[in-house]
Amino acid sequence: MLFRTCIVMTAVMLATMCGAERASAQSAFTLSSSSFKDGERLAAKYGASNKANPNCAGENISPALSWSNPPAGTKSYALVMFDVDGRPPVGFVHWVAYGIPPSLSALAEGGGSKANDKYVAGQNSPKQSAYFGPCPPPGTVHHYVFTLFATDLEPTGLKEGMTREEVVKALEGHAKGATSLFATYAKP
């Protein structure tokens, strides 16, 4: 139930932020991954790595992401990975990256595992500036939403270290479009 509610809320938020523009002759703005298919389970290597927590038995490698057909006027991208089932009722943010230049159309596997010069690092729920892989409790399947926003902001338009909430607020009136992928993960 919480998952469905979050999906509906995310769709409403994206529609509001991006406007109700109709598709033109241009193809749809899309996000994809060579690491997983939309709706599939993430491989164990994408899970968090923490020897002190047996639930975090992954390698903390960020999955590869690529996108195509950005809306006209896109000057940068922002990316958020959100666990709708984590820390009820507010969820858990795994990755915040923004200021991604329009010249990029992909982040390679592992490209978010540590802060780098391809994007401005935001702050996830554990207050880290890089990708933090899934680490749900045993016996549960969590649902992860990767959302990529196309913006009219310059890549240097937002300060470093912003949270998901701060980025979403800053994108109000600046999001030209958004696209998402869903994945699941459970302790291997």
C-alpha cells in the first residue's frame, strides 16, 4: 500500500513540476540501464557494503544509467534514487546527484560510488555524498525509484551537498521533464 501511494505521489509531483506538456514529434525522454531492466531486481553487487551490518552484503557499486531524448532547452540533469519502503513513512534516499552537464547521456557502472567531477554531489539519507546501495532488512523486498530530471539550470546552478528535498524544491519551475526506472532489492 505504501509503495502504491508513493508511486502515485511521485507521478503527481513529476506532472506538477514538469507541466502537462503534450509529447511533440520528439521521442520521449527516457532513462534506461544496462545493469537492470525496469521493474527487475538489482544484483547483489549494487547493494550496500558494510561488514558491521550483515544485511549490507553488497559491493556498493552504482548501476549504469543512460538517458536519451532530453527536452529542448535542457542545461543540466539531476538524479535521485529513492527507496519508497525504507524508513516508513518517509522513505530513504540512496543517491542525489545534480549539475550533470547536458553533454553527458550516461553514468557508467560505479560512476556514483564515490563523488566525482561528472556531477555535483548531493546528500543521501546516511549524509553521504555518493551512492549508498540498498540494505533492506532480511525477508523484505524494497522498491527503488531512479528519477532523472532535465532542468533549465546551469550545471553550477545548485550548491553542493543538497538533500533530495532541497533539490526537488530548487527544481520547482526549472524542471523541463523527468523520467524514472524502478527496481527491487532484497538481501541475497
